[in-house]
Amino acid sequence: MVSPYLIIAGGVGGAKMAQGFSDYCDGELSVIGNVGDDWEFHGLWVSPDIDTLTYTLSGLIDLNKGWGVSDESFRALGVLESLGRETWMQLGDQDLGVHIYRTERRSLGDRPSIIAKDIARAFGVSANIILPTDNDLHTQVHTSFGWMAFQEYFVREQCKPLVKDISILGIDKAKITHEAREAIATASLICIAPSNPIVSIEPILAIPGMREAIMERQGLCIAVSPIIGGKTIKGPAVQMMKSLGHIPDSRGVAEIYSGLIDAIVVDEIDRNLTSYIENRYCEVWIENTVMLNKKDKRILAERIIDRANKYGSFSSK
Ligand code: GDP
């Protein structure tokens, strides 16, 4: 399936953007998600960002938390705790059903891309969820307490340790899926969602050949900044960008994506960063980028599509 709109997304911020596009352009959307957060818990393969996309686009997401499904119970986790297992990763009973299914199919040798697609279809998602690679990727974080898996840093340590370096296990040998390659080549608009550029988007862009594939696109490529007034809505992007030597605001985000994007969407509150970014990297589009509800998400998607339409017949080339 070829869609005119393609989102490159992480978890919560990525899923919000994908939902806005999905609502606005029903069924004409593909989303490439991040598999760098994948990790095994209790012998099960958990893919947090892909599940957040699936649960959000199916309407099952717990809106208060931004992850997991609503009306969730944690009885299986309670059993695991009483058996002495570590249960800091909050895996609900319904969620565990997805992980059991995914793990079983992986053990049968099925392609992770097909498994993700089948789960999305079963949950009624109309957008085309695409994995960037079928190879296993694991983002590792070098912190003041040593190296740890991304979920250990993000969930167990609640992003408190200082981040000194990031490494993505498996990245050198990872291959782009043909679905991702086709979606990038054929989209009229690629939108890098307001996701953490370092641990949500970079594990996608760092796959060998991915940046080149995006640079050879036919369509327009833009990004939405996840940093508003020097702060994130949630998550460690600001601290991480600062400790890794980037300017911790939309200027740093534009720098990370420079060479890939034609424009960056920056929040109204950051209007003063426009000339700095436009003099160095790309065009700046000012919008209200805070998505608090379904309406905000849809309006932002509509504004972006409208501006992209006016950007010379949807093509940067
Ligand atoms: P994670 O993997 O679950 O952390 O999800 P992402 O990387 O996709 O999203 C985290 C980023 O989303 C954070 O940097 C947030 O600032 C950003 N974010 C969340 N909600 C919004 C929003 O409504 N607007 C914008 N511009 N950014 C958002």
C-alpha cells in the first residue's frame, strides 16, 4: 500500500502526530516506527514504541498515561512480582497478550514487519504501520551509572542519570525493510514527528542507507520540534540534547535533521528562533504545536498538509 503521507515516529509524541494525520486524511497514512526501544521482559518480546502507535491509532490507548491500553489490569504482573521477578516495566494483562502473540510468531520465524502489521489490522488500525528494519535493534544508554538498556534508563531509572553517550546495538548490520524504502520513495510528504530526536528518531535514521533514502525522496520532508520554549511536554530530550552537546531547543533539533528536512515546524512561543534556524538549516513554519486533545492533533496535521501543499506542488526537488 502506498500512502501520500508518511510519518517517522517514536512513541508518545510520534503517536499523537500520527493520530492527527490519520484523523485528517483517513487511510492515506503510513508510519515508520522505532524498534530501538525493543527489549525482552519475562521471555517476551516487547516493542514499546510500535505498541504505543498501534494503541493510539486504534483508540485503545490510555490517554492519561500516553502508553498502554485503557481499562487495563495488572494481575499477571502481580503474579510475577510474588514469584520474585522484577516488575518495574508496567506490562498490563491485555498488553501481555500482544507480547505473547508477537513472541510466538517471532519464534516461528515470521518477519517482525508482518507481525506488526497483523497486530495493527486486528486492532482496527487503518494506517499502515511500517518497521524500519526487521533486524533486532537495542538502544543502549551510557549514563553516570554505566551502560544500561534504554528501558532500564527510561522506566526503571526514570531518566534521572546523566546521559553521556548512546549506542544502538545491531545498527551496523540492520537492513531497511522494502516497505520503509517504498514508503519513503513514494510519499508526497514525510513528516518527522515531535519525538525525541536522539533515542526515538535516530535509531531509525541511523539504519545504513536510511538517511540516503530520505535524501533521494520525491516529496517534501519536514520535522515538528518536540521542544517548546526550551522544555519537552514529557521525557528527557532536553537534558539528553544538552549533555550530548546540542543546543537544547528547536535550533538543536533543526541541526540534528539538517540536510534531511525542507522545513521545521516550531511552536509559536519559539518564534524568536526563526532567523537562527533559517540562516543555517531550513525554513521555519510557526504553528501551535501543543497537542492536548484530538482536535489539536487534527488541526496541526491539517495546517502542516496545507502548508506543504503551498510549498511548490508538494515536492522539494
Ligand atoms: P517516547 O518514546 O514515548 O518518549 O515518545 P517520543 O519520542 O515519540 O515523544 C517524546 C517527545 O514528544 C518529547 O520530547 C515531547 O516533548 C514530545 N511531545 C509530546 N507531546 C507533544 C506535543 O503535543 N507537541 C509537541 N511539539 N511535542 C510533544
